Amino acid sequence: MMNHRIIRLCIPALIAWSISAAAEEWTFRQCVDYARTNNISLQQSRLVGETAGLSLEEAKAQWEPTLDFTTRHTVGNSPWSESDKNTYNGTIGFNAAWTAYDGGARSAQIKRSRLDTQIASLETDDVMRTLETDLLRAYLNILYCKESIEIYREAVKLSDVQAERCRQLMEAGRVSRVDYAQLQAQAEQQRYNLSNATGTYDTRRMELKRLLELGIDTDLRLAPVVWTDSQVTDSLPPIAESYTLALHTDKKLEALRLQRDATALDVDIANAQRRPNISITAGVCTNYFAPGEAVGTQLKQSLNEQIGVALSLPITDGKKAKTAIAKAKIQQLNAALDEEARRNDIAQNVEAAYIDLRATQSRFAAAKEQLESARLSAELVDEQFSLGLVNTVELLTAHNNLIEAQHTLLQARFMAMLDRKLIEFYRTAEINL
């Protein structure tokens, strides 16, 4: 009974804790740390690394001798025999073998497997790097959509105020019913825009939840990030310096370098097929049969020990070795090309980030001036409309221009910070918001 009371008392506390945890705002670093543990693609990449580690252990074990136990038991029947019609024969033996020399294939394979484990680890790091940039884009998209909603929400309030003021002017006979209908339609359009912005916000949150592998019932809310204008417009480090740093921090490029080294070992492994092979074998066996002498006597008298050395010299193999060597050299050339292609990709990504950031910085500066002009124009048109000096079309145009200027500035701010953070990531392999 006491246990049931404790459970009943704990349940409300657990529910309250779960609600508060669900309502907690996620920072970008919390998102990254959570994804590092829970993202499925990252977990699958880690499993590939574990498989590579097992292959390395298997390659090392090829230096060890093999040992097996064999036993055979045979029962025979000779129905027309003048002697024993039924016979029994049993054999027991241990066999060992060890390859003393295989042309260097084992040593090369161990080195190859060791490189594979390093490559798998680097590829996992590269998956995490890609995931981190995806999280950055998703995180900033959500913050952008959230601020966009606030702009539309204010626009709805302003449209309602304008429509109400126009209604009062219409009742006073200063504007027509058509003017009032236009402002009402504008208010409904702003509500429609707000609804679309809210839907986009929910879609972006769903994308982030997918990256984090969060459940459908998770209420994901992000901690806001505030940037000053100087952070948006700050000058950039030299692009050549960023490219050099990006080459050193890129995990995929490092993995491709190791892959090139691995293909060189593949050539050595293929060449080993042309070299002699020396193996040592040993065995102990005995047998017994019935009818016959006592089992112990037979096992003792039939005991046989043997040891041998075998030398294999390849002469012709149907061009298997030659073909394997040629294929390995092709893979070596292909690995070098992959590495060069990755260098070009890094250069293109860095240059594109610089081009985009410079462009968005220019748009940001222009958008600030445009917003100030649109705000002053909207205030002036408001006063003129109250005095009956302008019509509803001019009023609507002024306020639409203001909303558009607000969105242009907002978009330029977030795009500029996204490009800046990507450049920082190329240089330092870290993202801090």
C-alpha cells in the first residue's frame, strides 16, 4: 500500500518534469550534442568503424597458426563375407598449419586494415561535420521563420487598426465603402501571410527534429540568437588563408589521403600473388577398428606424427596476378583523382561562401537604408490618409513596402551570418552561435 502511495505521489512530479523538459529552449550546442548521440546516420557510420576494427583483428590473426581437430567413424557391412560381416573404423587427429611466408601479403593487409579503421573514423567525423552544418542551416531557418512570424503578426495588428480607422472615416463620410473594403482585404491578406509563415516555421522545426531524431510529440523550441550589425558587416579574413585552414580541418580530405595510401598497399597485396609461398604443417593422428585388438592398444600402435614444409612457386595463373595488379593501380590513380576533386570542392565552397557573404553584406547595408525610408514613408502616408490627402492604394503600397523592407533586412541578416559561420567552420571546424 505504501508503494502505491509513493507511485501516486511521484507521477505528478514526473509529468511536471517531463513538461518542463519538453518546454526547455534548445541552444545550438545542445542540438549538436544531442545529434552526436542520437542521429541514426551517425550511429550507422560508427558501426562501419566497428566493422573495420574487427577486420583489423582478423588480419592480425593471419600470423597465427591454425589448429583443427578431426575425427571420422565408419561402420561397414559385408553380408556375403566369410569372415566378419560388420566392421567399425575410427580415426582421431589434430592438424596444424602455419604460413611462414606469403610474399608479404599479410603484412600489407594488416597495414591496409589499420588504414581502413582510420578512414572509417574520419568518415564518421565527416558525417558529423555535415550534420553540424545541416543543423546550423535548420537552426537559423527556424529563427528566421520565427522573426518573420513576428513581422506578419505586427502587420496584422496594423492592418486591423487601419481598417478600423477607415471604418470610422467611412461613417463620417470622408472615405468610400470601397476604400474600407480594400483595407479589410489587406487585413485578411496579412492574416493569410501570417498563417503561411507559421506553417513554414512548423516545417522547419520538423526538419530539425528529423536531424535530431526527436519524436513527433516533442515541442522543440530554440533559444534566440542576437547579432549586432557590426557582426554582420565585419571584414573577412583573407580567402587564401581560409582555404589553407579548410584543407587542414576537412576530415573527408584526410580520409581520401589515407585511401590513396591504402590503394598503394593494395598494389603490394596483388604483387604478393607472384611471390613464393612457404607453409609448415604438422599433425598427430591415430585410428582403431573393430573387430580387432583392444582399443587402447590399437590407438597406441596406430599413433602417427608428421611435420612438413611446402613451397609453392606460381608459374602461370591465368593472368590473375597481372589483372589484380592492374586493377589496384587503377584504384590508386582513382584515389588520387578523388583527393584532387575534394580539394577543388573545398576551394569552391570557401569561395562561394565569401561571394555570398559579400553580396549579403551589401544587401544588408542597402536594406537598412531601404527600411528607414519605408518606415518614414509609411508614417507620412498614415498621417496624410487621416487627413484625406492620399487614397487607400497609396496607403497599402506604403505599408507593403515597409513589410517587404523588414523581410529583406531580416533575410540579409540571417544569410550573412550563415555564410560567416560557415567560413568560421571551414577555418576552425567549430560553430559557435
